[in-house]
Amino acid sequence: MARKIRTTKSPEERRAEAEGLHATIAEQVEELRSSEAWTRFLTFAQAFHRYSTGRRAVSELRECV
């Protein structure tokens, strides 16, 4: 049985909150794109183009340890 979700926020408040979250995410993505760690990971991942994402993650963890 589905639950009813009650909210006390107005549509304008929800819209403002969504816009704020979107701005935060956009800023964090931009920071990630310019970080040295992301560049190193992409360089590392190039060598494993035939492996699944999971295998790449395991390999990356082994490299970090």
C-alpha cells in the first residue's frame, strides 16, 4: 500500500530548494572536473577500456593502497 507524503512546503519553496541543489551539484561537478585526482583516475582508467566499471574500481582501490 502506498504511503501518502505530506509536505508543508509551497511549490515556490520546493522550486527554490531544487534550484539551490542544482547549483550545488553543478559547482561540485566543476570542482571534480578540475581536480588532479579526477585527471589521474581518467588516465588510469584508459588502460582498462575492456574491463567493467566494477573491475576498474577494484583495480583503482588496489592502486591506492
